[in-house]
Amino acid sequence: MEALQPFRRILSNRHEAARQWKSRGGGVVGWTCTYTPEEVIYASGALPVMVCGSLGETNLADAYMPSNSCSFARSCFNAALRGEFDYLDAFVESTSCDNREKTFDMWVNYSKVPNLYLINMPHTNTESAHQFYYQQVVKFKEWLEQVLKSQISEDSLKEAVAVYNENRNLLRQIYDLKMKKPPLLSGTEYLEIALSGLVMPKTEHNQLMKALLSEVESRADMPREGLRLMVSGSVMDNTELVRLIESVGGTVVADDWCTGSRYFWNDVEMGNGDPLKAIARRYLDKVPSSFMYMREQRFKHVAELAKRFDVDGVIMFLIKYCDTHMFDAPYLRDELKAMGLPVLYLEWEHSMSGFASLKTRIEAFVEMVGGVQ
Amino acid sequence: MSTVDRRLKATSGFYRNYVKRSYEEAHLAKAKKRPVAWISSTFPVETLQAMDVVPVWPENYASVCAARQVSVELCELAEREGFSRDLCSYSRCVLGSVFGYEKELPEGGLPKPDFLVATTSACDTHMKWFQVASRIYKAPFFVLDTPYNIGGRDSEHIDKTHIEYYESQLHELFAFLERQTGTRFDKYKLGETLALSDWTSKLWTEIQNLRKNIPCPMDARDAFSAVFFMLCVPGSQAAVDIYTQLRDELRERVKDGVGVAENERYRLVWDNLPLWYNLKIFEYLNNLGAVVVAEVFSHTWTGSLDPEKPYESLARKYLPNMANSTIERRVDIILDLVKEFHVNGVILPTNWGCRMMSIGETIVRDTIYKKLGVQSLIIDVDSSDWRIAGEAQVKERFATFLETLNR
């Protein structure tokens, strides 16, 4: 389908959009946790882009970070050391987890990126947490204004909310295309659409998604329908795993990733009040990641997705060494099994090293579940 | 000099008289239906003490299990239940003791909690691990969500919004404790507890400062066991009494020029946790002429408390804890220790299941060397899971490191 091509192109040159933006004189701010209030960056006039890692070795980062540190954080830091993010005007991290907090120290001490900021992220959403987080978002806004030398007005925040809510709404519509039987999009195609939106201007992303939605119902090249699977984990910044699953007879119809369903599930609920307050509220109340206290809410989200997308099994793919997800894993696995769903549990390096054995395990799982049906 | 008795009197029988007894008392309290709570380190224990709640420390229990050489067996029990081998060994060990409650466990195992309290300050693991325990025991769980201290270099330089958030949660905590215990919050009792805790901190600081002397009168092994009072029962008369006795004994030793090692040639700083399953490693160092004169761990739990400003001073005590701060806080502490304790080498043990203790040691190493020309050794170990690094290998690394210091 032609409408997929632009997403694919952008994702395979993930720095391209940012570099172009920069060459036109715009500012670029990197973020790496989906708890970063992107709307505030957008409202400053700068382009928010997600800092991602890349597959393969992390030799440069390994000189500074121990092998038991989060392999995603290590990969991002490795990319920074390689100069892949030399276009950034600023980098924002969040205190969402130990690995992030500590890797931020690495960026401060060893990367060349100017203007680094760490947002203090509560781990719960009580009223006092909301009050605290709002104060942190205000501080972040003031910091951005200072380093980017721009003013963030109430109107620009409202506009940002509108653009981002539209983006989330379109993502939800596209996500639901996989509910159909057979699905109108493969998991790989979906991920190409979703991930490209993290590294390009949201307004353009919205246009591309609208174009796709108008074409998709009549697509001639329908994806092959495989075993309907869900993938659960922390973060996913590339299509390799899903491509692998779909190459051995699965179709990834749903996910529980912070860059997947958890990214767009909840909108900013804009009332008549302070837009910054509405933005802050959204981030604390959204479908939580595992570092948040309200873990049952995530389990519920996963269970609902499994039902709604009528999945045949779940692959829990945990990126090493993510403590908070590892602590939740035994219970999430039990709950899924109690729903009658077969579960494959994997802990793997972000680099996907040991690809052959990963393939063997997934292949065996798909065969086993497919055979039972 | 070889006839000098180098063991401290004040700390002999520590385990039997205090640590072991604290578990007996907790079991007894449980039997008498007094409220028993599991608590994580960096939680302001003074609040529980002031409400007559018996605090039980799973982390301490893990170190006990490691010292008794059963931690790995317990870790394996948790791994069998699906908890990753890459998780914190303390948490695996304690969860293993919960799953293996039918076994004969050290000190009869941990008493079941009536409720649990933990912070998010030292690590995510505290919250997640206690959440698991709370689910198993169906016991209420209070999380004190502690803002990460970004760049605040000491208790005087803490962000105002952090203090406010912390204080508001302390109010919520007392309401929670009132509900759980049926006891009314008594501000005089809190004031008394804070005053005792403040005193304990001052004594502990005095004790540490005595170790600046050459030769050093107290070793890491004693410090890692004595810190129990500072960490677990700071607001108690027992802590004040034992620390007074210890301080006085150390003063005597300093006066008499009695040190830990017969021939003190290297003075070291030790970061993070010891190898609880092998505390004898410190004797090995002593025999090579090396003495750990300061542990970062011994310099991070103190803090002054003002009974007139209970909430604010608790916030100022706990927020700048090194475990809750960006790396420069740890670097500053070690820089000061190296300078003030006449140190010529720094040991930086990582801890396999602990990101907070593992990530950032390169920054410490590089900064200490750049600023003071003092070398550090980063060594990959685990506090309680000896499968991570073999003893021979660890000894070899230490010996080689000391040789480089010799040059």
C-alpha cells in the first residue's frame, strides 16, 4: 500500500526529519521516556523527537556502563556517544526508573549534548503527587523557555494539546484496524506508523495517517493472517521483534508497550482551565507503566486488550535489565494464563543478540499455540 | 604488638545481643498482636517508632541470610516462582524466605507484616518488591513517594517543592498509621523519638570521625554491623547507649595507638554494600596491610532532626540520602572521605541486581582520579548472591589493586 511508504522511509532514516527541521533553523529537543510531556516541547516551537537506541553492539557505552544496566538505556547512550544525536539542542530525561535516573548521570558526564534536564516524576497519582508533578512541569516549561529563548504561551499549549490529541485519536483508529479478521494492517506495518511519529513533526504525522486511513479499507495487498498475538513489555523502538514474530506465522495485533498502546490510550482532557495543568494530569493518570504504583491498572489494560483484539497468545518480551517489569512479570503471566492464554516469557538484550535462538523459541511457541487451535 | 587484642569489646556479641534479639522481639510482638510492619531502608523509621509499631527490615534479613550462607538457596526459590535472577538479591532472598516458609529459616523467618511501608527513594525495587509481599500477605502497603534529589548537595539545599511533597505525605502517613494501629498520633512522642535519633546521628558521626586517626581504630566489618542502630532503630535509647560505649572505646584505642591492622599501609574507602556472605574479606585486606577506614554507607544515614520542625527536618534528613541523589552527591561524599580520612584507594563494588549501585561508578572513579589522583577499583560482585563472583577472583582483584597503589 502506497500510503505506508512515507512512514517506512522516515523510520529507516530516523534522524532525517530532525536534521531537516534543524537546517530550517528550528530547535530540536530529544526525549526518551514516554512520560515526558511532549506537548510542552511542541508548544515551545521546537521539534520533540524520541531518543532511541539501535540494534547491535554497544561497545562505546559498555566502557562506562555495567553489563547489568538496562540494555535500552545503554543503547541510547551508545548512540549519543557515537554522535547520532549531535543535532539536539537539549535532552530531557525523566526519573521514571532507576536505570533512567542513573543513565542521565552518564549523559551529563560523558555526552556532548548541551542542555540536559531531568524531570522529577512521581511514582503514584494521588492528589499530592498531582500537585507536585504540576510544579515540576511548570519548572520544565520555564527551563525550556530559557534554553530555547522562546515563550510558551497558553495558546500555544492549547494548540499543542489539540495536535497531540488528534495524533492519539488517529493512532487509536489505526490500531483498531488490527482488530478486524483478517487484520487490515500487520503488526510490523502498525509499528512503522507508530514509531515514525516519534521522530517527525506531529502535524505531518497526522496528515500521513489520515491519508492512510482513507486508503486502507481498499488495500489490495492484504497482510497474511497469522496466529493473533499480543506482545507485552517495556519499550520498543524498532520493528525487528515484530517482524520476526510475523515471519514465523504470527500476527501482532496488540501490544503493551510504552511506545505502543500506552502511548496514545489517554488524551489530555482539556477543560477551560490551565492547559499545563491538564497536560500534567494526563501523564500521571494515563495507563501506567510498571514503575507506577498502580500496577493493577496496567494488568487490566493488558487483559482488556487481549479480549478486545481476541488474541490467541501473549509473548512477554522483557528488555534486560528492567526491574519494574521483571517484578510484575510473574503476576501478569499468571493473570494471562488464568484467562486461558498461552504465554511465552523472554528476557532479552535490547540489541537482540542471539537472534537465532530467539527465533527458535518464538517459532516453537507459534507452532505450539497454532497446533492446539 | 602482635599480642594486642584487636577486636572491639563494644561490638562483640552485637549480633546475638541486638540483631538476633530484634527478630525475637518482632516475633513476640506479632504473637502479642502488636502491630508489625515491614519497612524499607530510607523510610523515616522514626515515624513508626513514634507510633509504637515494630519495624522489621527485610533488607537486614537478607544480609543475615547471606551471612548464614543460605541466601542463594532462598534466591533460587524466588527464581523458581518466576522472579528473574537479574533482580535485586535482597528481594529474591526475602521473597524466597516467604515462599519457603516451611523451611528452617534463620531467626525463624520474617514475621508476617500487618502492613508494609516503603519509599521510592533508594530504588524502584523497594516499591515493587514490597508490592509483591503486600499481595502475598494481603496486607496494606503505604508508599512514600520520594522525589529524586537532583543536584541538592546537602540538607540545606533541597528543592522547596520536594520538601513540600514529602511533608504532605508524612501527614498522609500518620493518618495511615492511625488507621492501622488504632493509636492516636502523639506529637510529643514523635519529638522524643526525633531527639533520640538526632543524638544517635551525632554519636555515629563522632564514631566515624575517630576513624580518621592513623592507625584506624575500627574496621569495615564492625562498621557494617554497628550501622544497624543508625539505620534500623535510630530513635531509641539502646542506640544512644551502644554508640556511647563504642565511641568511648574507640577514643581509648586512639589514645593508645591501637589500630585494626598490625601494619597499616593502605587506607581504603568502600562504596555500597559489603559481601555479606564473606565479611572475612575485610580480614584478608587487613592481612595485606589494608584497612577500610570509611564506608560510604556509614556516611549517608545520619541527619539532624529538630523536634520543633518534625516534618521538615525528616524531609531534610532523608531527601539528600546518597541513594536518592544524582551522582555528584556520591562523588562529593567520596571526595571528602578521601581527603579527610587520608585515603589512598577506593573500592567501588557494584551489586548485580542493583542499578543504583552499579551505574555511575565510572564517574566516581574518573572524578576521584582527576581531582585527587587517587585510584579506584570497580569490582563486579553482589552483596548476597555469591554466584556472581568467586572468592578467589575477588581476592585476586584486591591484591592486584593494592599492588598498583604500592607503585
